[in-house]
Amino acid sequence: MVLLRQLLLLLPSVYLGASAQDRAQSVFVNSGSACCDALRAKLPSIVFARGTPEYNTRLTTYYSLQQQELSPTCTVRPNSASDVSLIVKIAKDSQCPFAVASGGHMAWKGSSNINEGFVVDLRRMNQVDVSTEDQTVKLGPGSNWQEVYKVMTPYNVSTAGARINAVGVGGYLLGGGIAFASVDKGFGADNVYNYEAVLSDGRIVEANKETNSDLFWALKLAGTNYAIVTRFDMYIYSSPTMWGAVTVYPFTKPTTSELFAQFEKYVHDEENRKDMIAVLLNHNNGMDVALSAQTNLDSNPLARMSSAEPIMHAEKVGTTHDVVDQVIAHALESTARTAWYVLTTKANTDFFMDLHAMGETIFEHLKDRKGFTRTFSFQAFQKSYIEGAVHGPTYNALKRSNDDLVCVLNFNTWEDPADDAAMEEATAALGDWAEVEARKRGILDDFIYLNYADERQPVYERSVTPEDLDKMREIQAKYDSDGTFEKFWKGGFKIPKKGSAGATGHDEL
């Protein structure tokens, strides 16, 4: 199970965004203690200082150990949109830097935590209200998907949520979200029909196709730019049961060739809207293996993707909750030191195998480091998937290639903090090589999936077209006219200024 725990860590659609670097601000900001005092004066029952159980629990629930090492002066745990509104007003009036966290499942340091300042911990806002009559669910940003699926189980329904239990609703949906049903329904965000959101002046608004429709569009790739979303209203679909399996194989050329041949057929299958298939290549404890992850929404078991005898196999027919919880979630490590890099390409087995080989070369001097694992994940953005995103900011960028695409993620873990710099440098070097090589071969797509991106990757510059990026800037200027969130909301990706070079921010939650 230890091996499977390491491998399955790649399956989340998870996790909240990523970014490049916080823009330097000349604005004066108050100290963390002054900010927490200001919060405590008006919200004494929901502000928690260092060392309290509530504060410590927030830190220990961050997935990334690098995130856990940051030390906000206090955390504040709102119970309602009204609480969030007051928090935003206090932050603005007192010029206080803050971060926002729901599941806290992002990888890089500072993505949803902060030194000094304060963290808005949304986990108390964990509403899950299902309406089978309307075929909708109303979700608080602080719920995790295990809680959501558990509540949905008696209703025999599901939604386009994450594939890992601990991922938070807020970050997942504000960065896109890859779901079991994405091949038919697009990103998780494309299944949100209404947002309740707190603007930078503290106003609580609704955003949907009729009301604040421009904000509704932008929130589908929100980052930390527009609003703190306090409720997501989503469509649901009938799902009494589904089927899921994870299979681990020895890493051999015949086996990987079989896996990628089947994967490429899946990527280009125009008819199949019920299957989700991913392939992973993993190095762990000196051993290389290949892994397939397969699901079917109609509970039909799929054939294994290789004729090789598996090292390990787990499968289940059950509710979304049970398939995630029993086939995937219990096999995961709860925390890790980690670094990620993502790119998008056309399906190309030769490139995928060359990427694995280059990973061996670049990480050769690090392979004996304690707890070292290296994983590559390959997941599809089919044409039908892209069409499901037609109403969001990423659609025109994804549509440019007029092709089925593959989301390629390199994901590395280790144990010793002394190895952080070397591991992060190697991850970046491999990512840089991959982009240059894929572009040289004519298979690179510019799209960078926000929820998997490294902090230095230029997500907005490449994941939306220049015209749509200008539109996002106009919407930002309308709803955050004085730049309150730009100045004080730390972490996450920020919309780059027009004419700026490179990425300029980080993603939410």
C-alpha cells in the first residue's frame, strides 16, 4: 500500500492553483499583530492566535509541508458571507495582508498561507444542500469533496467535483477542476451556475448568467483577483453508482507501450463520454512502475489497459463517495514536501517516454534522497471536454489547437527540507526541457492548467487568449477598482498588468 499511496497522489484534479511570484507592492501594510487586533475587536469569537487548537489545526491540514511551515499571526474562521464581508472591510481599512484557504491542498509555499498577516480559514463554511427537484447542490467553499459526496450519497446523485477527498471545494472550482465527468461536462467550474461572492468593498453579490454576468464568466478562472466566493451553486446528475479501478504494472517497454496505445485511443475517442482514463509513470524507492486509473460513470468495468500481470489492482462499483474513498483516498499520503510542473501537449507516446527518460537524467543526483518519488501523470482534454468549457475564460485558448490535448504533470516528493532547493530546481529544469522539446516537436499547446501549475508558470498569459485576458482585466477593474485584493490578498495567481512580462501572482485557496 505504501507504493500505491505514492502513485495515487497524482490523481487529484485537485488542488487549488499555483503561480509565479507576488507582485512587489509599495503600499504600506500593517503588522500582523495590529491586523489581528483589529479583527479581534469586531469578531472576537472567530479569531485564533498562534498556539490555539484552531490555529494549529489549520496549519496541519495543509497538504504541502512547505505550506505548514509558514506562520500567520492569526487565523479567522468565518461562519457566513456576512463574516467574510466584515473581514474584507477590516483588511482594507487596516491595510492588512491576508491569505484565503479552504482545503489547503495546493503544493507550493505561500499558495494559501502567509507569514505574519492572517489567514481566512473557510472550513466552517461547509454547506452542502442538495435539491433533487432542481437537480442542483449549494456548496460552501470550506467543504471538502469527501463531505460533499457523503451528503449526496442518499440522493443517488453526483456533481463535477474533485477525485480526491481532501481537496477543498473553493480552490478546486476557482482554478477549473478536472472531474470524472469532465469529458462530457468540461471543468468543474463549468458546472457552477451561480456564485455568492464578497467583493473588495465588502458587498455580497450573486453572479450568474443574468446578474453580474461578466463576473460570473471571470470567476471560472478567478485566482485571487475578483472576490472571495462564499457559495457555489452547481448542477448535479444522476449517479447511483460508478466503477473505478487503479492498476499498478511493472515498468517495461511493452507494458508502457500498451498503456499509451490504449490511452491515445481514449484521447481521440469522439463517442465515449462516460470513461475517465489516466496513465502515470512513477519512480519510488528505486523502483519504476506504470499505473492506470480508470472510471466509468455507468458502472461498467473497463478492460485492463495492459496484458502484463499487475503488481497491484483495486476496483470498486459504488457511489462516487465509495469509489473515491475506498479505491483512491485511503491510499494517499496525507502530507508531503513537493514540487509540481504542468504543461499541455498533443498525444504523443514518444514524447511521453522521452520525458520519463529525461526525468531520470535530471534527477539522477537526487535519486537517493530520503523519500524521493518522481511521477508523471497524463490526463486528457478531449475536444468534447474543451467544448464543455465554452462559457469560461479558457475556452478560446484551448480551442486554438482544434485537437484533443493531454495535461502532462510532473510531480515530485521528498522528506528532508534541506533538499527543497535542489528538488524545486530539478523540477523546474525538467519542466523547461519539456516545454522546449514539445515546442520543437510541434506538439506543445500553450495552455497551463491553473490547478496544477508551478508558482512561476505564466498561467493567465497562456491559458486565455490576449483578447480574453484584456476582458478579465476590465472585469477586475470594475469589481476591484482600487486594487484591494491585488494589494492585500496574498498567494494565488494574479491577473498580469497589460504589457507586463511573465507571470505575476498566485492562485487562491
